[in-house]
Amino acid sequence: MKAATRTSFKFLLIIAGLGLASVAGPAWSQTQTASSPAATPATAPAPHPLTNQNCESCHAPQRIPTVDPEMLAHSVHAKLNCTDCHSDINNIPHPQQLQPVDCGGCHRKIVHELRLGPHAPGGKHVPTCATCHGTHDIIKPGSEAFRNRIPVICGACHKERFKAYMDVYHGQASILGVANAPRCSNCHNPHMPLPPDNPQSTIAPANLITTCGACHKDINKNFVQFDPHPQPDNRQHNALVYFSKLFMELLLAGVFGFFGLHTVLWLQRSLVERWRHEAEPEPPPSGRYVRRFTPYQSWLHVLVVVSFLGLAVTGLPLKYASAHWAHVLYWLLGGEPIMRTVHIICAAIFFGYFIVHIVVVFILYSKSRDWRRFFWGVNSMVPRGQDIMDILRNFRWFLYLGPKPKLDRWTYWEKFDYWAVFWGMFIIGLSGLMLRFPEFFSRVIPGEFLNVSLVIHGEEALLAVGFIFVFHFFHNHFRPDKFPMDISIFTGRVPLERFKEERPAQYQRMVAEGKLDSMIVGPPSTFLKVVSTLFGASAIILGLTLIISLFVTIIAAYT
């Protein structure tokens, strides 16, 4: 019985196993077939990813919105697909409103820094990545082209800061395109520009020596008191700089105002004199000349002309770096290294002839037996009471109230020219040295005096250029009786007839003292006259070109 029962149970297990196999076998077979690549049934292919060519079919240059393929090809993202940034585009046509591009997908560290600073996304009037870098025309941030854009990019929002930045060498050189000129990103972390009261900021007081020391070696706490964003028109910002500029502007207004009136009145009176034939007819030339300047004085003036023009040509483009003519000069002169070298050489000439002149004056004084006559005599350049009388008498003549004054060896306007060089030596020379060697001078003076020297140097340069190229040119070249040019400073001699007309007091004194014959010399050689004319004409043309460009720039800035 037990054996039969066991036999029946085995039989039932066999039947159950066969039944389970008949049910599970097909399912297992289907599962295996489905998981086998070779046995996958044919289905619809997955959509092919969009390419840039697909996008260009709608966003071609002649379509709107436009994406310039050539611009994109020169971008740092040239190798990317459009959908790498516009990841919400899966097919075309796509929705008109797309999600903002998330640059953090690739630039995680930068976006992290961005969120810690004042440019963090979500704030009011906060720039996006595209505000500074663009969209389809993104170029390499370290490239010269992008670095040249930085001040303008930042200045679009930080207008006052940009204006102040343009008042110092950093901004002026940057606008001219000087490759190593400091841009905003040299001092400020571009993606986390923290304010100075944040200890982590690159411009925090404790970090300034490190930040400025990246370019300026061996600096101290005095140096970092220099303000790279000065506001010379803001008294609350820095009173010392404000009053320094105010003084220079008042000086400039006083000099230009006086000599502007002086020039206009002189011009109209000279024209009326010629129209009325008030002057005595010129006698026929005798061929006799009077020695008016010594060879030393003539050569000294040549050095003055060369150095002054060199300083003006290489300095003005920096001060007015935004002007088109400044960029033309910058290109013609071969760029900043050559301009800086020429400026330094001309400054050295300036200091050199000044020192030589002081030595010559000292030697002449040591040989003089009468110091009062040396300093206050008719041959001295020291202003005298007679100069005041000559000014008053000249204005009376200008206004048709009296005769033309009889002038002596040196006139009051010539003495003003002479002493302007001494003034310029100490004002523009000393300030120029401070700007050339700021690390050295900041060892003994606070850095804010560098801001003062910057203001004084620029305003004094404007005063000097304006006076020389307008009033000095009129006094010596553009007066109706001297037009178009007087070369006597280079030849050293003038015709006797002209000497008698222009310096009647000196002529009468020389005759009375019996010294006129000792002053008589022969005419200048043809070679000397040609060279003097070419040199003088070149200087005048260059000076007029600069002053006209300067006036146009100043007028445009105010209008």
C-alpha cells in the first residue's frame, strides 16, 4: 500500500512539473528573446539630436532673431551644439519662450562665486552672464580683445566709477589699448566683486598691498592711499584733491581770460592800424641786421621746442584717451612703450636745459659787478614796474586811448613766457617725477598726494599747451606785422629797420650809449634761413593740429 502511494505521488509530481514547464517555458523564452539584441524586433528609430545646421535654417543672418554663424564660429563655444546650452529644445519648431541658459552646468565654480557676491542672480538690476560676456559672440576672457572690453562693460552699470577710472593712467591706457594696463578685473574679483568692508574683498584695506603689489613692487601703506577712482570734483570725497583742482582751474581761467582778452584786443587794433595806415611806411631794407639773440639762446630755444612738442605729443593722447585723434597718434607713434620712452627722453631734456640755464645765470651773476642792475636792469627777465606801465599803455593803445608804447629789450609777455618755464619746471616737472616713481615718493608722502600730482600734472599740461599754441604763437608768429612766422629766435638776428620799429626804447638807448654798432651783424645765411623756416613751420603746424584737436574734444565733451 505504501509502495503504491509513493508511486502515485511521484507520478503527480512529474505531471505537475510538466504542466509548470508548459506554462513557464513560453514566458521564459519571450523574456530571453526580448533581452537578446539579436532578437529585438524592428521598432521606430529614436529622434536624431538637433544640429546647429537645423537651428541655422531658421536663425540665419537674414532672419530674426539672428544668430551669425561666423560670429559663433569664432566664439569659445564654437564646438558646442546649440542644444548644449539651450537644453530645453528637443525638437523644432520650439516654444518661443525658452528657459534661461544655465551656465553653471559647465562653470560651476564661477557660478558659485557669483552667488556669493553683489552680482548674485535674482537681485534687482543684477547682470547676467550674457550682460558681460555676450551670448553667441563669447570670446576668451583672457584675450586682449576681451580685456579691452572690460572697462566699457563694467562702465555700462558703474558709470561714475568708469568716469573716475578714466581720470587715472589705469583707465586712460586701457582705452588706448595698452595690453598690460590694469582693467577692472585686475583689482576686483570679476565674479565676486565684494565691497571694501568685506574682509575677503581684494580691495579690503588689509588686502590692498597684495592687490596693488601684483603690479607695483615694494609698496607700503602710504602707496595704497592712492585713490584709483578719484573724484576731483567731489569735495566730500577728497578735499585736498578737490581744492588742488579748483586752484589749477582758477589759474587756467585767469591766464586764458587775461591773455584771451589781450589777444583779441591786440588783433583788432593791429588790423585797424594797417587799414588806417597809421604806422610809418617801412624804409627800404638796408641789409643790416641786429644781433637779438645769442647762439646759446637760440639753441636753448630749439631744445625747448623739441622737448615741449615731444611731451605734448606723447602726453595728450593719454589724458584724452577717448578721443579719436588720441588713438591715431597712439598708432602713429608705435604704441605705449615708444610713447613712454619719448616722453621720458623729452622730460630729461627739459630738466637738462633748465639746469644748464641755472648754471649759466649763476656764472653771469658771478661776473656781474652790480647785482641790482643784474636783477632789475633793462636786460633782466625779472618783472619791473616798467612792465606794469607797458601793460597799461598797451591796453590804452588797444582801446584807441593812447599811442603804442615804446618797448625795450624784453616785453612783459616775453617775461611771462620765460617765467612760465620756471613755474612749469616745479609744477609739471615735480608732479611728473612723482607719477613716474610713485613707489619711491610714497615712502615719504601719503598716497593721496599722488592723486594731487595727477590733477596738477594734467591741468598744468593743458595750461602750457593752450598758452604756447595759442597766445605764444600769436605774440611771435600770427600778429599781422609778423605773420606767418618769425624765425629770428633761430637765426638770432632781425633787420635793423624792424628792430627800430619793435624795440624803439632799446634802439634809442643803444644809440645814446654808442653801442648800436657793436650789435650790427650780417644777414643770416640762406641755409640757416631755410632750416629755421622748415623747423619753425613744422613746430607751428604740429602745435596747431594738437590745439585744434584738443579744443574740438573739450567742446564736444561739454556739448
